[in-house]
Amino acid sequence: MKIYDLIGIGFGPSNIALAIALAEQSKRGHHIDTVFLEKQPHFAWHKDMLLDGADMQISFLKDLATLHNPRSHFTFTNYLFEKGRLQDFINLKTFFPSRHEFNDYLAWAAKQFDHQCAYNEEVIAVTPEHQGNEVSLLRITSHDADGKTQERLSRNLVVSIGGSANIPSTFQAVKDDPRIIHSSQYLGSIAKLTQAKKIAIIGAGQSAVEIFLDLHSRPNAPEVDLIMRGHAMHPSDDSPSVNEIFNVELTDYFYNRSHEERISFLNEFRHTNYAAPDIDQIEQIFNILYTQKVTNCPRHRLFTRHETQQVIAGNTVQLHLMALDKQLKLEQDYDAVILATGYQRNHYTALLQSLTHYLPDFEVDRQYRLSSTPDFKPSIFIQGASEATHGISDTLLSVIATRSHEIGEALASKQRSNVKHLPEHRIIA
Ligand SMILES: Cc1cc2nc3c(=O)[nH]c(=O)nc-3n(C[C@H](O)[C@H](O)[C@H](O)COP(=O)(O)OP(=O)(O)OC[C@H]3O[C@@H](n4cnc5c(N)ncnc54)[C@H](O)[C@@H]3O)c2cc1C
């Protein structure tokens, strides 16, 4: 069986940026034989949240390449140039393209690595391959769309699988009911519920407000209740001073802080990324609610300081809510409930479960490499799951151009040191 230098799990922005970094490295003479495995049938960026009117929450200059190499072929600017839209985009005078356009940009970049990516392959296990007393390789097992099993061997692995839906414990028992929809499945699932007239959204972040506005403009005009535990929706703070925390230098600063300092930093800046919608969308919602008052046509409701305590999925989905300030219980019936409750980032530990013995604490070093026991030779890199050690940019696009080069450099330096330790005749061979 062929042995790859590197297998990448997932082909989202993080691994596309890595493919770009490795291609640039290869031109400088360090070739790393790589294949990426992606479970979707083709590239798509959060396809069930590609809502009309949704814009990027980050400057287009934080694309797959610019921050590391503004002269790269893979910049957003070059994409616009190749598509013949550079001047039209400039005339829009914006840093924030639509998510539809950014998805198209990412798909344009991904397409150029079709020869290195196997789509329709979901990785289900990573197991150790022993040579003597050492683990020398990894066996990566995946299922294709027909359920057929594929196996591949690799010297190294990079896991870039993004987040998985965070389902609050109250909803766990009913999570498979088609009327309970996590935001990550929104467009595909809501399309099957065209008759839903009364819908609840749980959450107060960007996805919650985007889904509220999307439902408001749907032809079947559903009534929507936006339910949140907090007192209010806090707008995201993207002022120039606060935005500095997303600069690439912050990764070193953050990595070198104590555990307590890191936690306090993350708490201080939580509202730059979590439960932090764009101000203009909050304003749109409040305009809609105000217009309802003027016209005396109540359709949507805002439930602040309310917590869901129980869910009963019968003829309707019944939410048992607690008004936290009044300590008052109320029951509400819905045709569908959307959970805009965010993502979890620890799913990679389940994927690497068979390696637990060699990866005692699942901690990454500065180069995003999991620490391992001395008898474990493969390097495993994790992208997008190290906010606790590498800072708030880790799950975003802000650092991907730089991070992928750091991982590429770590792989090249491992390859160089392996060659140095080979007997001379093998180097010549
Ligand atoms: C709706 C939405 C909007 C966002 N907007 C912004 C924004 O404006 N700015 C910003 O900085 N960040 C934004 N983010 C954050 C987002 O995490 C990053 O933009 C980016 O998607 C991270 O890239 P990634 O490759 O690490 O993860 P993902 O984009 O999640 O890609 C992971 C890929 O891995 C694949 N995969 C998962 N498991 C497996 C498996 N077992 N086998 C094979 N393939 C697998 C998935 O199908 C997916 O294609 C947004 C997130 C969401 C949900």
C-alpha cells in the first residue's frame, strides 16, 4: 500500500490553506506527498448557512494566503481578477464580501487541488501501525458515499474537521426529531418544513439573528420567537483596537501566557466572537419588532432572560420555559425549533480514540502538533481546535494563512531531520 507523507482529514479553509502552503513549499524543494479526505461530495463552506444577505465577519484580506504571502496566486484579490470582477468589487467599497462570494472563492481555490483531494470520504478511524516497539505509521480508514471502506497509510496526519453541533442537554433526547434543527443544518432542514408556522430560535449569536431575518422574509411568513438566556443581544466589537487581538502575533503572546492569564484573556474578549451578532442585524430585528407595534400586527416575539427547561416532542414541539427574573414557568408550542447554540471543537479526540495510549493529554505544542509518547513517531497536527492554548483566532479565518505555513515548516523540518539520520547510502538512493 502506498505510504503518504501526510493525510489531511477535512478539506475546509484550514486544509485548503495548508495545501497552498505545501504547494509553495514544494516549489522551494520540500515536497510532501499529501492527500486530503473530505466527507462532502464537493467543496462547500457551511452550506446550510449560506443565507442570502449574509456577509463575511472578517476582512477579505484575511483570505487563504494574503497575510503570509500577498503575492500568492490564491489571494481573494487574484480570485476577483481571474473572475473579471476586481473593479466591480472595488466599487462596492467594502472589506466584507457576501458569504456566497467567499464560498465561491474557497471553491475556486479548492478546485485547483482536485488531484490531491478525495471527496465523499468520511474518515471514521485512525489506528496505529507498529514497526518493532514503535508506532511508525498511521492507518486512516474512511467510508465513501456507498459505504465502501478505504484504507490509507501515512507518516503524518493533520486533522482539520471544524466544529460539530453543540446540542444543549435539554434537547439531547429529541435531537433526532426532524423538527429540532441545529443551525449547521438550517437550510437543508427548513426546506422540508415549509408548513411550519410557529418557530422558536434558541440563542443570541450571529446564526440566531441571521436565521431570524431569513425566517422573517420567507413567503410562508412564520411567527418566530427568539429565545435567549441573557438580558440582550451584544453586538460584536470589531473596533480597530479590539481587532488587534486577531493579529497573527497574538498567537505567540497568548501561547506564552499562564493558564489563568489565557482564561482571563478569553473571558475579556468573548464578545468578539461568541454570542456577538453584527450591530446592523440587531438593528434590523428591532426595526421589525417596532414596526409590529406601530401596525399592531404582532408576529414575532423576543424572550430575553428565558431558559428552556424541558422539551416534549409530540404533535407539536413543546418548550417548557422558565422566565428567569420572575421565576415563572410557561409552555409554548412550536412546529420547529432552531438551535443556534454554537459548536464544539473536541470531536477530533473521538476520531483519534485508538491512539489515546500514545497521546496522553491531547495537548498541542506551538506548531499545533499533539504531544505524544516517545515510541510514537507520526506527527499529528490539529487545526481549529486550540483556542484554549493559541487564542481566539484559532477557530476563525484570521490565522489560517500563517498557521498553515507553520505546520508546513514543521513537516519540512521533520523530513529534513529524518533524512539527516538515514545511513549515507540511503540518502544517495
Ligand atoms: C455559518 C458560519 C459562518 C462563519 N463565518 C466566519 C467569518 O465570517 N469569518 C471567520 O473568520 N470565521 C467564520 N466562521 C468560522 C469558521 O470556523 C471558519 O470560517 C472556517 O470554516 C474554519 O475552517 P476549517 O477548515 O477549520 O473548518 P470547516 O470549515 O468546518 O471545515 C471542516 C471540513 O472537514 C470536513 N470533515 C469533518 N469531519 C470529517 C471527517 N470525519 N472526514 C472527512 N471530512 C470531514 C467537513 O465536511 C468540512 O468540509 C464561520 C462559521 C460558521 C459556522
